[in-house]
Amino acid sequence: MLIQAVPQWQGARTPRAGDLPAGCRALSAFAAEVLDVPVREVPLAAGGAPVADGIANREALLDNKKRHAEALADGPVLTVGGDCAADLVPVAAARARHGERFGVLWFDAHADLNTPASSPSGAFHGMVLRSLLGDGDPAFAAAPALEPGRAVLVGARALDPAERDEIEAGRVRLVPGEPSRIVAEVRDAGIERLYVHVDLDVLDPSEFAGMDYPEPNGMSVTQLVDGLRALAEFEVVGAGVTECVSGKREELAILAPVLHTIGELLR
Ligand SMILES: NC(=[NH2+])NCCC[C@H](N)C(=O)O
């Protein structure tokens, strides 16, 4: 098992986006200690780029995508962001490798189902899951795409109108964070192998101070750990933890059980 650090900030347009690279490096180093595995950092460019085709930093993100694809490691990898789009390349690669019955569990306060046309912000981290479904800007769209109904949002609570439409159309499932509900949904979706994406803003802001895009009424660390543990009956082929802006060890320490549980799923 290996940690790949993806210090990408260009997918976010939040006040703390500039802290994402430092948060990525601090969280990767902490996860390496908790899991006793090495860290390899993906060499990304540091700079931004103008808004193009409705996406902020579009050229920089495309460059990052290429660099990440070139550096992508084999075997069980824990990807540590960076913004949520740090999981774009690993999830698309896992879909290509594991076939139609591959699915994604997306623990996130947000649905990340916007396109450049529907996005309220132009921030690409709000478009990642939609790109994995094959929509939006073709330069980012996954091919093959996730099968409709094989993306499961857990704990999402800050949704934009276009995102609700995708859920209502059944392309994406939305469940609360209860373990039994999560398991039932994954079974019902016919998912055999899965990738676990954790955006730290799925947690309540009172639990963890170092998230990039806090939203009220989130999960507790214990609820998140229980939800992750429930996935042990499935084959977890990859995982990501994203949107950390904290460089403080005492803040990161609260995440130890989350990292530990993800490590168990990946081994
Ligand atoms: N993964 C995230 N933090 N996503 C934030 C997305 C916020 C909002 N829905 C947008 O499109 O801008």
C-alpha cells in the first residue's frame, strides 16, 4: 500500500484554497505514520490559470490531470488531496480497469455534480463526480464513464438544483450516513468493486477544523468510521481523502481512526 499526495488547489475557489497544498502534505505525512506506509507526491505545477470554458484554472487542471495519470501507482493506493478533484484520475483509472460493476462511494457534504454550465462557482471540485459520469467538459470526462446508479453519495447536504436533478433521474444515489443504509444501497446498485472518496467536509465542522469548505449538520468522526467499516464486505480497490487545509498535527489527530479504517479496507 502506498499514499499518493496530490497537492492540487486549482479545483477550489474558497477562501482557504491556498492552504490545500500544505494541508495535503501534512495529512499525507500523518497518514503515513498512522498506516506505516510510504508517501509519493505527484509532481504538480504550482500556478493557476484563467477561467476558460466555465472552469477556473482550466489549463492548470488539465496539466495536473496529465501529470497525475503519468505518476499513477499500481496496487492499493490512498490518494490524499488537495481539492476533491484529486480523485478524478484514480477513479477514472479504476473504472477502466474494473469494468461496469465498479462503483464509487462519495462521502461529501456536496454532490460535485455540476457541469461548467450549471456551476454556481466555476470551481472544478464541484464538477468531479459529474465528470466521472462522462458529462461536462470532454477534456475531463471519464471514458469509460461510471455506470448510471453506481455512484453513491453519502452525507451530502448542500446540493445545487442541477445536482438534485441528477439524483432524481437516478444516475446518482443519495443515502444518509447510517451503515445499514449504505450497505443496502451498494448491494442494490450491483456494485462489486468500489472506490471510497472522502471529502472531509462530510464531517461536521465542529468535529474537524481543517476542512476547506465547511457545511453545518455533518457526520461525526464515529459515524464516518462506522460507515466506512460497513464497507468491509465489499472489495475496496482504492480510496481518497480530500480537502484538508490544516497543517496542525493536533487538528489532524482527530482523523486517525478514519485513516486507520480506510487502511484496513485497502489491505
Ligand atoms: N467538493 C467540494 N468541496 N465541492 C464544493 C462544491 C460547491 C458548489 N456546489 C459548487 O459547485 O461550487
